[in-house]
Amino acid sequence: MLRKWILSVYTPTVGEACQKYGSIFGRQGLYISLKEKGCIHEVLRNWPEKNIDVIVVTDGERILGLGDLGCQGMGIPVGKLALYTALGGVRPSACLPVTIDVGTNNENLLNDVYYIGLRQRRATGQTYGEKVLIQFEDFANHNAFDLLAKYSATHLVFNDDIQGTASVVLAGLVAALKVVGGTLADHTFLFLGAGEAGTGIAELIALEISKQGLIVSSRRESLLHFKKPWAHEHEPVKTLLDAVNKPIILSLSNPTSQSECTAEEAYTWSQGRAIFASGSPFAPFEYEGKTFMPGQANNAYIFPGLGLGLIMSGAIRVHDDIGSFGCSGDPGEL
């Protein structure tokens, strides 16, 4: 019950908090500015707590479904680490929220007198030691995959949007099989969009069933590199309705205002046949005399426990197969 209450408070409100962060700004978190390039170590040393176990870091470019919020994205690392404490038992003093300030392309924020970050357009390209778990949050696609690929082999890092979302969705699919029957390999999976979450989920499902997702391969030349492994020969499908029949619906975008569909819409359109879960909470819905309880597929079911396990085990790397409920690798590696 406490967990459901925490999720209900966290998910719909953290987005609003980020949108208004300039007017509610406090002393939470560490900001690292583009202008401090070359002296980041000194900036980190200014943090009063020296025994840090977990860092959650963002550059604010893709906050939930709200887009580029720049420095105001600090609400995400602060909120995620609050869940590390509430759900994972990690000491608050051992948590460090970090926002990298490289500007913002949000014109409203650049013209907002209360905006707390650098008043410049977002830096891109080339501009862009100790044993501690670093969790990447809400980086845009073009940076998220590159950062994970660059550091995952040498540092204890994971990306919650790519790997955390994939883990909670795979768990939801496995649970849904009890209702729809069959195995994962018996089903076809369609992703509306192929960003961090979609391709991360496809990667993890593929680890379980050695089967790929669906992106039309005629678009291969225009696809970003992380989408290309999932391209198949198939005629382009113009609408989502043309591509699905009996769905398991995972409406994952946050906050609630950005959800792809509501629980009411899913149950009504499917005439009560859909199995529904969402990133944000929805109230129970009654359809033709039957009450449906929408599930919640939120990363908070994954990352606090995963982070605590990584810290307690002394792991030095994070492998994708952790999310598929297995362990492999050398001693000291999960």
C-alpha cells in the first residue's frame, strides 16, 4: 500500500515539479555547468557528503514526455533518489542528484526570468574514478545510447529509460502471459516509436526469445544506429490500429497528461479485452458491470532494488541480462 501511494505521488507530480522548478528552487542537488569544463573534479569535491553510493544524473534534454527542461530537470534525479531511499533503503546522505547544465533549446525557459540554468542554446557534439553507481536519467536519444555504450564496459552505470523501462515491461509481459497464454515467442511485439524505451524493451525481449521487434527496413538508411537491428521487411503501416488486434497495452509515457491512452480508452476500445498497464497511475474503471484495475508499469519497481543490489553486492558492471532475471559474468560482475 505504501509503495502504491509513493508511486501515485511521484509519477504525476514530478513532471509538474520540473516545469515549475525555477520558482520552487532549493538547495537540492549538484549542478555542473558547461562553463566548469576542466574543473569538474573540484566541483564534485565541494559536495559536503563524501560517502556516496548512488548518483542519478540528467542533462534535462528529454524530461519524461515534456521535452527539454534544461536545468529544471533536476527534479528527476531528486525524485528518483527519493525512491532509492523510500523503496530501496539507501541512505539519503549516500545519494547525489546531478544535473549537467549545457543550455536548453526551450525558448520559453530561455526567456523566463526565473530560469536557473545557462541562458544559451544546448551544446552538442564534441562539447558534450571512484566506484559509485551512476544512473542516467532523461537524456535525449542521441546522447543516451552513446553514453551507455561508452561507459558500460568500464564503469558501474545503467540507463533507467533504456534498461529500467525494459525490465519492468518484460516483467509485465511475463505476468500477462498468465492471462493470454503461450510463451513470449508465441507473440508479436509492436512498438509505437523506437526511442530509448522501445529499443531497450526490444533488446531485453530478444534476450529472452531470440526474436526481434518491428521497424520497417525500408527506412533503414534514415534510422539512428540503435534502431537498425530491429528493422524488418514489411510494408509501412500508417496507423497503430492497422497493426494490432488483441493487445496487451503498455501506455508508458509520463506524466499522466502525456500517456498514449487512458485506462478508460483501452478498456472501452477493446470492449474489456485489453490487459492494460501504464507509467502513470489510473483509477479503477468499470465497464459493463466489471471493474478493471489498471496495472502500473513504473520503473520505480526496478531501479531502487537494482541499485541496492548493485551496491550491496559490490558489482563493478551492469549487464543487460540482469533485467531478464538472470546473472552472468566474472566474479564481481552481475
